[in-house]
Amino acid sequence: FRDQALTVAIAIAVSLVVSMTLIPMLSALKGRPPMAFPEEAAHPQWQPHSKWQKPLAATERGIGVGVRGFFFGIVWLFVRGWRLVVAMVGPVMRKASDLAMKPYDGAERRYMKLLPASLGKPWLVLGLAASAFVLALVAAPMLGADLIPQLAQDRFEMTIKLPPGTPLRETDNLVRDVQQVHAKDPGIQAMYGVSGSGTRLDASPTESGENIGKVTIVMAGGGSKQLEADETEKLRTTMQAHPSAQLDFRRPELFSFSTPLEIELRGQDLETIQRAGQKMAAMLRGNPHYADVKSTVEEGFPEIQIRFDQDRAGALGLTTRQIADVVVKKVRGDIATRYSFRDRKIDVLVRARESDRASVEGIRKLIVNPGSSRPVMLESVADVVSTTGPSEIHRADQVRVAIVSANLRDIDLGAAVSEVRQMVAAESLGAGIGMHIGGQGEELAESVKALLFAFGLAVFLVYLVMASQFESLLHPFVILFTIPLALVGAVLALTITRSPVSVVVFIGLILLVGLVVKNAIILIDKVNQLREAGVAKREALVEGARSRLRPIIMTTLCTLFGFLPLALAPLFGSPGAEVRSPMAITVIGGLLVSTLLTLVVIPVVYDLLDRRSDEYYRERGRRHREAIEGVDAGNEGLASDKGLDPA
């Protein structure tokens, strides 16, 4: 979000320069008489002195008249068109303005009745505001939490993992069956799959083997979050007929994040860790909130082990190295020669027949001393058994771990983490087993810490800026009361829209820090100006609130309408709207509620905390006026010394 922060900061800086330079200049032009310029003597027109120059002079005059006529014609058409548009739209706009002002006038009258009553009962107002803030804090944990909102895309991928040792043909048949069953689904535009892996460019470096197939599903019409969820459930239902298959659904990675839920089970004894991992995986598979459960505690691939008997081999005059080399050459093969075909060299691989090496019994019957007068079979010098190889061992911080991961279904990340902790507390995983919940839950916790620090830093910087401008430590503190009020609105908006708390929501809260204080700054600054002019505190609060009501409402509505398209983008299927919408919802809710409460709460807080007398403000206003008059007098004297008109 660094680019977004830079964009907002640069845009605000440029708007500040424009508002302090261009806007005052344009405002000064209104009602200003036209500027008079001294008349200058017309320059004599060039006259030809010979016959051959006369056509050039005529051409020059013709081009000049044509160009001037063209540009003046364009200007005339523009002015006439603009006047016509104003004549047609002007009455409509005035009527719309009158209609829009009627609700504002009514709101202003009611506000002028509410504010004096609120100033008369300050503790009631503060009690209601504090109650709203406490309710927001209570409701915030109920919103749930996600790292980043789930982003609906036009495609996703399903990985099918069959038991180790499954032939490629069986894997491919299953992938084809899935494609045939769902190819005519109205929500699916296209499906294509890959069975097994090897030296292909699309082979996965981490998931390889003939027992793995991948199906990519392209959604029809761009897809939506609900449509994607429905198709995912249909695929899971289809795969229930193959209980030995493990499923994993993935979207294209726009952000590099871990699996939503990753549980690390740590211990020293490998068998205890394996049992704990299997138990944890079974608990998650039995809960409808978790899907595509995977565990690193899995059986290894089937293999044939050859255990040599050195005594028997030695009695027959053989060594284990010789026997191993012969077995490798007969099973894997050995390049005996190269066949030359045109400009190519083709390897000639020599090995045993398929029937002699396709089974354990065939391996046992392999001759390990070819060329000898007394053939010796492998089973005579070794025990050949079929078994399962060891699974990979994962380590974290030099400790053995089993990792159980899962996707989430109809539950947010924060609730899933809490539920897993409750499941483990209710049913022990075994002695000596420690649990650490990682994945996106860990990333969410780290992100929240960083964003809370950024939020606090933003509040501190805003306070410093206001303290330097107001030349007071109290008034910025009063203005900061708008931030808790903004949190109330943000929680309310997220609750209404059922949006969980995420990193995007925290970005919206940081934006709110700079937005919500503007209204209070406008109000407090006007109140201070009135008090410096000699108006009593209560009257200054009422009059300042009345005079600043319109600019506060105007700036708030402009900001709200600016964020409204982002908030409504998911309704129109805008790509990536799920990521941007929570930020806009947070800003709209926080700014709207904060503005409504600021108009009442901030004057009440100011009235309670500002104990300085009216005489103090009148004296401060007198000093400011004297300083300004001194500067003006100095400017007039400087202009007189230079012989200029001070006016």
C-alpha cells in the first residue's frame, strides 16, 4: 500500500498549492473591471514595391484573414454554445439547488435547537458517546478477521493427489472423468487438466509423480465469489466417490500468502508427531468449516528394497557392488552404444525385458552373474521385499514438526484460529507435542501489530501539526475526540455490510485519522476567531457551529461521494472490488458517523475542557490584530520609499 499512500499524499499536496494560489486568483477576478491597456500606434502594413511582390502580399493578407476568421469563429461558436447551455441548464440547476437547500435549512434549524440543549447537558452527551464507543469495541471482535478479503477471479485450480504408486493411466482416467462430468456446467467456460509430471514445463517442482493430476477451471462470464464457491462444492461432491484422493483448491496468486490455516505440531519423537498429525488432520476433516486438509505426515512411495546377504554372495564369489551394478543395469538400463542417423546420435539403451522387471517376483529372478557357467539369481544372495519408503521429515527451528494445512469454508480466519485452539484444548494430541498456528493467521497478527503502530504514529503526527498551528496543546486534544467517534461509524458500517476486519480495513482507519479531524479543525478555528473578536464562549460555540455547518456538510458529502463508487463496485462485478471495497466502507461509515457526532460532541468537549476566560481570548485577538497592522504599515512604508501606490 506504499503506492497508494504516496498517491494520496502527493494529490493532497498539489491541491494545497492550488487552493492557496490559483483559487484566490480566480476568486479575485469576479466583479473586477476589465483591464485598460494603452493604445499603440498601428504598424504600417507591408506594401509591395514590384509586380512580383503583389501576389505575395495578397496571399499573406488572405491567409491572415482566413486564420483570424477561423479562430474567431471557433471562439464565437464556443461562447454561443456555452450561453445556450447555461440558458437551458441554469433554471434547472437553480430549481435543484432550491430543492436541495430545503432539507439543509430544516436540518440547520433542528441543529440550532439541539446544540444549546447539548451544551446544557454535557455529561449526558459524553455518556452517550462513550457508550457508543464501548459498544463498538465489543462488536469489533464479532466482525471476524481475514488477512486479505477473498478475491474472486475468473479461474481456479484443483489438484488431485492419489495414493503413492498410483499408475499414470489411472490418474489420467480420473482427471478425464472429472472434466467430462463438469464440462457442461453453466458456470464453467473451459476446463483443462495435466496428469502426472516429469520434464514438462508445467510440471510442479514440489508436487511431482504419476499420482498427481491438476485441473484448471475457467469460470463463465468472469466468475463471481459465489459462483466460484458453488463450483468448488460441486467438484468436492464429485470427488467424494474417490475417498483416497486428496484435493487442494488454489487461485492464481496475486498476493504471495501462505495457506489460510497451517498448524505446526512440534516434538522430538517422530512416531508421536506422526500420530498427532494424523489426529489433527482427522479432527479438521470432521469439521465442515475446513476443506482440502493436507498433512505432511503421509506414507512414502512404495519401493522394492534389496537386502544383501554378504556371506552367501561371498561364498559364490560375488560382491555386493557387483550385484548392485548388474541389477541397476538390468532395471534402469545401460547405454551400450550410439546409433548414428544423419546428423544425430541416438542412445541405445539395453536392459531386461519389461516382464522380467515389472514385479517383485521378476526382480528376484534376475541373473546377477551373466556370462557365468552357473547362473545365480538375485534371490539367492539377497532378500527382495516390497515396502513403503519413509516420508519426508520437516523441521522448524531445528525441531521436528508435522504441518497440517487447510482452506476455510464459511468461517473467517480469526474464528478458525480460535476454533482450532478449542479443539486442541478439548482433546489432547499427546505428551510432548507443542502447537503453533501459522499460515495467514500468523501473517495477520504481524500485520495488525505493524498497522496499529502506523495508526498510532498517524494520530501522533496529526496532533503535532495541529498543536503547532493552534499554538495550544488543549485544542488538538479536543479535536482528537473525533477519532473514537470515527471508529464507531467504521464498526457500524462493517457490521451492516458483514465485512470482516482485514489489512484493507486498517488502511481505511489510517485514512480516517486525517479525514475526520478536518471538520473539527474548521469548527474549533472559527470558535477561536469569534472569541478573539470578543464573543462569549457559549455564544461563540453556537455561532461557530452554525456558520461552519455548511462547509462541514459540503466537504463530508464530497468525500463520501468520492468513495461511494469503490464501496458499490462489488455490486457491478468490478474486477478486484473485493479488495478495495472494505476500505471505502470503512471510510464512509467512519466519516459519516464522526461528522454527525462531531457537530455535537466536539462543542461539548470544548466547553468542558477550555477553562480560559473570555478576557484571555480578547487580549490574544488584540495582539494578533496589532501584529497584522504592524506588518501592513511596514508594507505601506516600503511602497512609499519606492514611489509606488500602496493601494
